[in-house]
Amino acid sequence: MTSPITPQVVADHGLSPDEYDRVLRALGREPNLVELGIFSVMWSEHCSYKSSRIHLKTLPTTGPQVICGPGENAGVVDIGDGQAAIFKMESHNHPSYIEPYQGAATGVGGILRDVFTMGARPVANMNALRFGRPEHPKMRHLISGVVRGIGGYGNCVGVPTVGGEVNFHPAYDGNILVNAMTVGIADTDKIFYSAASGVGNPIVYVGSKTGRDGIHGATMASADFSDDTEEKRPTVQVGDPFTEKLLIEACLELMATDAIVAIQDMGAAGLTSSSVEMASKGGVGIELMMDDVPQREQGMTPYEMMLSESQERMLMVLKPGREAEAEAIFLKWQLDFAVIGHVTDTGRMVLKWKGDVVCDIPLAPLADEAPLYDRPSTPTPPARALVDVPECTDVAADLVTLTGSPDIASRRWIWEQYDHMVGADTVQRPGGDAAVVRVHGTSKALAITTDCTPRYCFADPVEGGKQAVAEAWRNLTAVGATPLAITNCLNFANPQRPEIMGQLTGCIDGMGQACRALDFPVVSGNVSLYNESKATGGGSAILPTPAIGGLGLLADWQKSITIDFKQVGDIILALGTRRGDLGQSLWLRECFGREDGPPPRVDLADERRTGDYLRAASAAGQVTAAHDVADGGLLVAVAEMALASGIGAILDKPMPFDTAASLFAEDQGVYIVTVHDHALAAFLHGAKAAGVDVDPIGRTAGKRIIVETRDKDHVVTLDQLREAHEGFFPRLMGRESALA
């Protein structure tokens, strides 16, 4: 408590000399260690968004469906009938690399709290995972731990994990990404916010006791890696999903009363961020008695209590006189409850411990006046045109290679470890374009997806940012849902490098263009920077990865569209404009070892026309199956539909380009759909009237995929494809698959 504040101590807290000078000016004196620690975490990149705030403000965040946009714990959108969906995605990257099980588990726990803090009952979890080379010596351990952590927490807390995405690239060798998303349902007249108010109102701590786990977790998450991951292990939080379940039920029970003025979960920076954010949003002050904070370890100091990121904790402001009522609820659920302070009118954070004032800080510099940087930015040079495109001489062999490749192979080994049916409202399980979860007790359903293509973002950040949003919109459209809004998790490397800042600003530019064109606003999100590693054997910067979580609404869950072929003899059509661009395609990478060329272009007007028409045709009952063209191109999409159904396909129509471009180009805004013969005329007529391109390309048939070209018929059986598709993860995980 009395340690001198040396330049090394300041540096150890992640503050630059200029930032420390700002601290001195804000206080008018030198801080003590508690105060320095509070400035450190609140001004960390993880909490302050000091390198990204200026750019995030350019994103569209409003719309008739938006009840609450960015700035609260999660975004809120109207889903009709007096109900709202509340959702957010957040990163837990560095903790998951250091300790994969607890890092991933507490990532799930944290995002659950962000959602039920606002009054929602969580109904679904998703995730977006990025790993390094499958053959990397540490990767199997990381995959196993992350998957077990996600399943262990979500399964125990009783919220279904209904889908997600997993990709591999050497750029993630030394810094994996674990992004977690939760969706909840609330009544629109029972949404809770975090702004404290009411001078004298009691401030209440509920949930688990505070320990020493996770201290400086936010600061750790705001720096790149070196070789000291073992030393950083204590910064990783430890989760308890059974306590989280009790906390959900206790909070929702108290929320059914009118006792709560404001509520905030203790996430990154723990008690510090929750108290600072509540007070600053409300324009009030806060006084806390640190002796009254429930503690599970002996001799804890205010520094440790304020910076601890122990899990399953919440902070509330209650109406005066309601303490006993609230305490009875939390004691019933076997949770700690303590009045630890009160709201003041000073605009300051005051902490008292053992009769002494150990912290007295003005709140404005901690929150609204935190550092804000417009960092130097260098645009990514345009990708060179693709030249010397190889020929596709064996369609069947290339298709088998792609279906068994790391980015396309079945994720069954992963999602079978998740309880995706708990709650009995999961309509579409993992494996399709989007998960579909019924809104309990209604005919409505929510469609949920996560998506991003980092190799596109690396080659062209603007186009990649557009594509990430458009792909999420497309996934929701493919299941028949009306897209409502997105959350995002912007994962990038060191923003102090101009080329990395150029990736971030480029992706945000592209995302904004797509959100505006598709009426698909951003309502919540998270930024995770400094995702790069100096660790031995690790890479440098990750690929720019602006992961998108999309939410859509179906009026009738029974009318959702799935990817599986429904019967032999249905007509297969390619809906949307095909361009045959092979740049950055997985076909080039997996079959020829090349990551070349510009990514496929996203025509947002065409995207909108095509998607709107597909939803209309689906609602009219004309479409029997739908799947968007993505990684691997048209033929991989057909193969995935065939594998989902056990019904094959004959593609016998003339190809618009050469073989590779026709089959493996990752054309954007294109869907593969099937229709019955009797619906074909109406479907084609509607597409023409809507100005949407459509090409009949074949029929469903048999147990093989047959592609007729000018030279020969290329044939592969579904059994061959299934062996390749299902075999990757069991082979990779080996013995660990039995333990996971």
C-alpha cells in the first residue's frame, strides 16, 4: 500500500510516460498504488478502447428494431410481442492461450453475465474460434482445452451452445482467438441498465467471494505475448458454472421486483470497472467500504480487491430500504450478499479501508476522459491480380481434398461435446448456415450465426470487412430469417504498428458499408488488440479477424429452411451473380499451397436483392433447401448439402467459366437452392422480376456427386466424401478426443 511509484512500477502497469503525466494532472498529485492500479486497468486497451473508439463511432448503430445500441453491457433489439433479444460477443483470447480450459470457460461465463445483467434469460451460446497450424506441437492441447472449457461451462450452466465457427491458420500459432457470444430473451418493459442514480442509494455486491485470481487480467489482455505465459497464468480467471446458474436465477428473481436501480456485472477489471462505469454513466459519485467486500482469501488489500477478476459477481444499486428483500433472495440461492457502499454526488470514487481513505479519484478521467488515440494508419496495398491460375484436372480429387481440409471438415467432434438441446427450443442444430432457436412458448424463432473470413481481410481489409457482415446476413437469410442486427468482436494485432491500424480502419470501413446497405446495424461488440506473439515457435501478428455475430428473426420456426436435400429429383439452382473469381480461395490454398490474389468482391446492392428474393421465395414455400456459397465454392456447398441429407447430385448444366472457376470460386452473394419441379416456373419468374440471376445446374440423385464437364464425368461417392469430411478432427485429436 505504501510502495513508491517508480517509472518501472508505472511501466509494469501498462501506462506510458505520457499517460502517467495525465494521471498526475487528473489527481494534482502522485497516485498511491491503489489509484495507479485503477487508472491502469481503466485505461487499458481492453477497457478504454483508446485506439479504436474514434473509428467505432463511424459504424451505424440505430434502426427501428434497435432498443439499445453500443454502450451498455449488450445490445437490445425488438422482436415483437413485447419481447426483446439481448446479445453480445466478446473475446477471451490471451487467457485461452495461457490456460485454455479456464480461459474459454470464463469467456463463456463473462458473456452470459453481460446478457442476463440486462434482464434477459440466456437462451443460446455461440463461439468463433481461431487456431494455428493443426500440426503445431501446442495446438492439440489448445483445441482440446478450449472445446472442453466451452462445453464444461455452457453445459453445466444449462444454456445450449448451438453453433459457431472454427478456422486454422499459421498466423494464430502463438495467439489463438476465442470469441464467445450469448443471446437472451427479455420483456421490453423489464430491461435493466447500468447507470447509477439516487444519492445515498445502497451499492450491493452479490455472487461469489473475491479472490486473487485474474488480477491484471485486463492489462494482460492489452499487451502482446512473449515467453512468459507461465508467469501470466495467475492472471487467468477461474470459473464456476454452477454458481453462475444460481446467480442467473437470483438476479432474474430480484429483477421481477422493482428493487433494482442499476446493475452491472464484474467482468474485465472486476470491481473497478463495474463501479466506475455505473457511477460515470449516471453522472454521480461512489463510495465503497473495502472491509465489507466478501473475500475468500486472507489478508487481501484494496489493490487486490479492486483489480481481482474473480468470476460470478455482480454490483447493484438498490432502492433504499430494499436491502433485506434482496438479501433474502440471494441467501436463498446460497450466494454472498453485502452492502459495500453508497451513491454520492461528488463525481469521485472514494475507497475506505480500515478507517482510512485509500483512494480518492475523480471519475471523469477514468471513463469519458480516458486517453483517445487517432493512431497512424497505413492502408493495406491492393492485392496483386491472380496470375497463372492452375487447371483443375481432377474435380473429384479436389473436392475430397477440400471437404477434408481443416477449414471445411466437419466440426462434429467439437459440437457433440456441447449440449445444444438443453431447454428443448433448439430448432436447427450445429452444422447448418445458422442456428435456429425457438422463442419459448411462441411460434417465433431467433436465427444466430458467427462468421468472418480472415484471409480476405488480410488481402483487402475493406472488402473483407464488407464480406464478414454480408456473410452473416447471408447465413441468416439462408435459413429464412429476417436479419436484425449484429454484434462484433474485432481481433487485431498491435495498433501501434501503422499497417495493423490500417487493417483495423479498413475492416471497420467495410463493415460500416455493409451494415448500412443491408440495414444491419451494430448494437454491441468488443475490440481485442495486441493479438500477436513473440513466443518461441509462435507467429507474429494474427490475421485481421473482425468476427461478426448476426441475429435474425423468423415469424414461424416451423418454416425455417435447412441445408439438406429433401428428396431425389429436386432441381438444384445457383441463385445470385457468379463471377468465377478464385483469388484467396481455399481451392488455391488447399490444392496448390497458394494464398494469392484479391478476395472475391462483395456487391452489396446485388447481395441485398438476392437475399431479399430468397427470403420471399422461402416464405412462399417454393424453396426446399438452401445453403450459401462460401469456403470452397459452389461444389463444396453442394457436397455439404448432400452429406447433410445422404442424397447425391448430378450437375449437368454447362459451366459459365472454366472448370475451377465454375466449381470452386467463392462467389459472394450466391446461394445453392433446391425446388420441386412444380415450383420451378414460379421461382424463375420471381427471380427475373426481382432482377436476380438464377441458373439451374442439376438435380438431386443417388448416392454420388457427378459433375459433367466437356471432357468427362467426374464422380465421387458420398461415402468417400463423408470419410474425408468426418475424419479430420478425430485424426487430429487422437487420444485426446476420448478425454474431451
